[in-house]
Amino acid sequence: MNATLRTTLGWLAAVLLNVGALLVVVGLLLPRPAGDVSVLGVGAVLCVAGLAAGACWLAGRPAG
């Protein structure tokens, strides 16, 4: 895997996990709004996306 792509995946995974974790905490602390989308659900989806990007980042590491 290209080093630039691997670095980008690492940063993307870190940002998605951090923002997702922040939204999960905010979703737990704040009352649920009247809208259709919950902050907790969006945070959970971002965490899962960050885990997927992190898995790709780990799979692309050089062997050895």
C-alpha cells in the first residue's frame, strides 16, 4: 500500500474515532432532540467507520 494512502487512512481513522466518541458522550449526556436522527446513533456510526478505516490501515502495514 502506498505510504501516503496509509497515512491518510490512519488520520481518517483517528478523526472518525475521536469525533464518534465525542458524539456518543454528547448523545448520552444531552436529552434526545425531537428530530429523527439521534446524536448517539451518529456517534456510533462514526465509531464503526473509524474502526473500519483503522482495520484497513493495519492491514496495509508493511510485512516484517
